[in-house]
Amino acid sequence: MASSGQKVVLITGCSSGIGLRIAVLLAKDEKKRYHVIATMRDLKKKDKLVEAAGDAFGQTLTLQPLDVCSDQSVKECVNSVKDRHIDILINNAGIGLLGPIESISMEEMKKVFETNFFGMVRMIKEVVPDMKKRRSGHIVVMSSVMGLQGVVFNDVYTASKFAVEGFCESLAVQLLKFNVNMSLIEPGPVHTEFEMKMMEDVAKMEYPGADTDTIRYFKDVYIPSSMDIFEAMGQTPEDIAKCTKKVIESTRPRFRNLTNSLYTPIVAMKYADETGGLSVHTFYNLLFNFGPLMHISMTILKYLTCSCFSRRTISPN
């Protein structure tokens, strides 16, 4: 139970990665300003979180089971909180999916949207009425730079994050009238066990339904280039946790929060050309014409990231 003066923070998807690191960072806050309710679908996967939390577990951090894909589970979790009082909701639960679109079943696509989009919507629907009544609250959503810029072979995941961005942008306007803030956290590549394992797995998979050229482009061009990007531009879950903590502690939290200044030129390029041709053809050339020069391309991006771009991001440091 939260102590007097503590803010109650409910976080989804805390078994590993970003969610785990946000939960631990807030629970170990030196001023003990937060009571963290860390949730995960399967409590059997709690060991990493419990170990990382250390003495904070059972004090400023408690655990609750939560499946964001279940209406009943969401309601039971929120009802378990004293007076249903949640000051900050951090929607972090999500899954990835990449590969040639021809080889991905509709069921797999629906699963991504059920978790990444509708899971977020379920959580917001459940906590917003209480936040409106209190005229206070902060909803933080773990989006992605892929919610701003499409990325080849990530079609379905990107679509789910575009949906997240559109939903939150629309809702944020209404919530301001009730003194409830909405913030999007928009990381680029993040070094997590999940991401690296997914990359290794997809390189070995078969892709029925896709033609040989598409499979070759995916395995021999996209995967190596993607690994280069992760190496040059990747952040850690700890970086994203620090950025998130800065956002929730801001007196005037921003709506959009890119965490990696190396991505600001890419996003700026998209909005510099309303026809969309500039970003589409730039990504095409980077992937298919300049693939062997990806390391050099990453270095150029670093030089492009001047102070004016850095001001548009939320830095972990």
C-alpha cells in the first residue's frame, strides 16, 4: 500500500526489458516518491524483477498479475488497487513481429494489435474515468520511433504503433480539459534479450508464401543492416527507463518524447516533404544501394544530429 504523499504507478509488461527497468528505477527512487505496482501476465517470470528490485520489493514495489488482452484481468488488477487510485499509468506491454508480409498469418497480425494497441486501450479505458473524477493523472505510453516512420519488413508492428500514436494524439486533447497528461515515449532500437533473440530466430526461419527474392532481401540485406543500426544507434532499457522517469517528473510533461537524438533527422526528413517521397526513397537507397556502407551512413547520421535536434529529444543523461 502506498504511503502518504507517494504516487501510485501501475506499469504493464514488467517481466523483462524496459518495463522491468522502469519499475526498478522508480521503486528505488531516493526520495521514495513512488509506490510501484509492477504487472506481468505470468508471475512465474517474476524472478528477474524481484532480484533487480532487491530491498524495494515488498516495500515500494509490489506485483500483480495482468493480461492486457483480457478485459476481466485488466478490471481485476485495477480493482485490486486501493480506491482504484492510480496516479501514473505506464503502458509498456508489447510484442514485436517482422518478416515478409506474405508469410505472416492474419492471426499473428491480430495478436500484435491485440497486445500493442487494444491492450493499451483497455488499460486507459479502465483508469481514465477515475483520473477524470480526480482531475489529475498522467498516462505514459511506450510507443516507438516506428510510430512516426515506417520501417521495411516491420509492416505490422509499425502499423500497431501508428495506431497507438493516432489514438493518443486524439485523446490527449480531451484529457487536458480534465488536467490529465498524456505522454508518448518513442525509443529507436533498444538492446533487449527479446530483440536480439527475435533477430536470431527470424534469420533461421522459413517464410512460406514469400518469393525467393523477397526472402533474400530480408535475410541478406535487411537483417545485417538492422544489426548495424542496433550496434550504432541502440540504447539500453536503462536509458529508456531514465527518459521515462524524466517525463513523469516534469512539471510540464511533453506529449512526444523521442529518446534517441540520432533518430531526429530521420523523423524531420519525413515531415520536410509532404509527398512522402523523400523518406521512402532515402530508406530505399540506404537499404538496397548503400547496404555495404551502412556503418558510414550511421556515422553521417551522428554528425547530422546537431544541438537543434538534441533539444527535441528527452535524454537519459
